[in-house]
Amino acid sequence: KQWYQRRVAITAGDKSKEVDLDERMIFLEFKSILPSATQKMVPDTIEKAKLAPRPRIIKSHLPMELLPTQLKIKTPRIIHVSRNSRDVVVSLYHHFKLLERLDLSFKRLAMLLAKGYSIYYAPLDAHLMSFYNSSYPRDKILFLKYEDMKRNQDLEIKRIAKFLNRDPSQREMNQLSQHVSFSNMKSTPSLNKESRINISKKLSISNPQGDGLFIRKGIVGGWRAYFDDELSKIFDDLDHRIENATGLKYDM
């Protein structure tokens, strides 16, 4: 999702590579995830969002029903990004190893996620349904899939730009595509969550044995190196529930 977040920030007009992405795009519930962090380490992110200069970009992993009730009154634009469930659990596994001191095997975490349990942000099917089946005005919400960006980056950037009432020139499109390329983002410290990783280490949360980079591979289908037949069958059931409830189908 970090990859998509950068595209949204740049399309909205932010071209700085030096400013940490969490400064440009405020993570609404971040303080609640790290309640033991001092105010200096992690300021109150809800208050920070309130005071941020307009236009604001605020990100969240919360389902629709847990987002501020003001959304339904003011109806700001929402960009919703999702990814196939198998690659999601692989990404979560490495995220939790790096930032949450995870002490579970990959298979155990995957089984829990498929059953609706996780450290946070589960169950996945109900989370997706909260947006796809909501009464939020459809012209104010843009649904994107990670796999579509991987398949045709320029087309998805144009969709984001149109949704945000932006009309980038071809030269700007070329510059933007280069700037938000996966390899470029992976080599940029401000986009690779180095400040977040350092906070976790100070709080003795981060696992020194975990993968050292927040942005890892960004490929579609990486789950095949982790899943056995048993897990695949369990996630087939999860994917059927998601498709039946939302109509969502993903490249695998």
C-alpha cells in the first residue's frame, strides 16, 4: 500500500522525496497502535489530522464504520486500495516480523487471518464489505486494486488524477511514473519507513531478525512461495466469500 500512497500524494501535488510519507499523509489511528510511545515519538495523530493544512491527505486501515462520522456529512474523496488475500497475508507476515515482534509461523498467521483474526484490521472480508457495500456516494470513492497498478501503472495514475481533478501533462506523467517506480521508492529512506522502524526499535517492539526494509518486493503472486495445498483451499473459501459479497476478483 505504501506504493499506492506515494502515487496519491504525488498526484495530489506533493513532489518531495525528503518528507516522510507519514508526515505528508497522516496515519489516522497510528497513535492507538503505539500507545506506549511518548508524545515526542508519536504525537496524537487524530489531533494532527485536525490541525493539518488543507488540502489534507489522511490514510487509514480502519473499516468504514470505524472512521469519523463526519465523513458521511462532508463526504470527502476516498481512495480505497485492496489486494488479493494471499499476497496480503504475506505482506502482513513480514510487516509484523519487522515492526511488531511477531512470534508466529507464517502458516499460523495465515490460518488466523482466514478465520477473521489478526493483530488488527481483520476480518478481511468484512473490512472490504464495509466499503463496497456502503451507502457512501459512489462519485466520491475510487476503488483501486494493487494488481491493476502493477499491470498498467500509467492507466491507474490517470484514474487517480481524474478522481482528484488533476490533468497532468505527458511530461509530468513520465516524471511521476519514474518517481513512483517501485525500485526508486525502495531506495528512498523517507518512503521506506525508517523513522517508524526506529520508533519500534526504541520501544523494543521491532524484531532485529526481521526483514530490514518496509518496502520489500511488491510483486503479484509472491504468495506461491509460502502457501501449501491446505492453506490454498482455506483461502479459496475466503476469496469466494469476498467475491460473493463485493464482486471483487483479483489477479493471483
